[in-house]
Amino acid sequence: MQPLYSPAVSQSAVVGARDEVVPFSNIRRRTAEHMVRSKAISAHTLVSVEVDFEGVEKVRTSLREQFRKEEGFSLTYLPFISRAALEALRTYPRLNASVGDDALIIHKDIHLAIAVDLDLDGLIAPVIHNADTKRLTGLAREIHDLAHRARTKQLSADDIARGTFTITNPGPFGTMITYPIINQPQVAILSTDGIHRKPVVVRLPDGSETIGIHSVGVLAIAFDHRVIDGAYAAAFLARMREIIETWNWAQEF
């Protein structure tokens, strides 16, 4: 088995009398191998945008108690972001793709992988298959179910197979901007960072402007520069922002 680190680094490491040596777990080794290979394969590039989530926040607030009572779990931002990403991928399908033999393979079905933290001890990305056929409540249910089964080690091999686009969600930790590593053989991964209340400029119906307090966050996409350029990724994020800020979210329920 290949070591997680390079021989040069391992030879220079000195273990002191008070140091603790923690053997790498199987999931840590597999993650390391996958991430190092991805960085070697793909020309990673990052684009990000700031998004006003106030419309989403109003719907979440109005439905919070009813949703928890009916579904048994909280309505987070992630299903809204996932729904917006799926809709934006219809317009920008080259991000729902893989690299083949000197060609880009654009997938017609969207199998959405959601990165799940395993209690700070590893990471896995179970997949919502045919996610583009589901509405927001269905996405919320599947995200919750897959996360629960991932953390209780109940995922099947099919649950982690055939992903075509990945979302990673460090936002609950209050992150500002994250540069994720592409989940091979995909060509892009979306990061959802912390959403905070902050002052923003609000345009009134008469065209004048005022200051309001809104829920604002950052979306960032790491993409493979071999297959698309920055303008394509930026246009995708702009479409996501438009959907999040203007969609009639109440009709999703």
C-alpha cells in the first residue's frame, strides 16, 4: 500500500516523546489518493459570487415549524441551493460532465453528489440519482437520508456511484469561501459557504435605494479549466444567483 505522504516527508518527520502517532484510516487513505489524483489530472480554477438569500430566508422562516413537524428534520439552505444548481445546469450542461478520450462527455441525467462530513473523521459523497427530476422537498428528504445513512455506515455501493456533479457544504461552520477539489471524473464542484446577516443595498419600487439587513452568502465553484473557461463558470454562478434571489420558492412546497 502506498503511503499517504511522500517518502521525503516521512523520512524528515521526527516523533517526540510526547507526540501521538495516529495511523491513517482506510477512508483517510482513499480520500488522500483521490484528492491528489484529482489535482494531478484537472486544471483546477475557482470562481465565486456573493448571493442574497433573503427570499429563501423568508420562506424558510415561514415554513420552519411546519416542515420540521411534517418531515422530522430542519429545512436548511442546502436543498434550496441544490435546486438552484440543478436548474442552472440545464442552461450550462458542460458542468454536468466527465472527460473522456480527448472529448467531453456531457451527461443528460444529473446525479447530484452531496459531500457529507463523517463527524470530522472523514468525508464521503453519496449521490441523489436523477436529482433533476425532484422538487425541493424531495431533495431535502434525500439529502437528510443520505447524510444519516453515511454517518451510520448504511450506504450501499450504488449510493456512492455515478455522481455527475458535486456540492460540498462547509457553510454551517461559518466559512467565508472554500476552494474544493474536484470529485473525479467530474469536471466541477460547488461550495456553499456561511450565510450571514449583513447590510445590503436594496432597490425600492420607485428606483431609489436604501439599506436593508439580509441573509447573504458566497457560492464558489472549482472547475476543470481543460473543459470550460472562466466565463462559462461565472455565467453558471450568475444563473444560480438569479434563481436563488428571484425564484418563487413558496411554490416548491
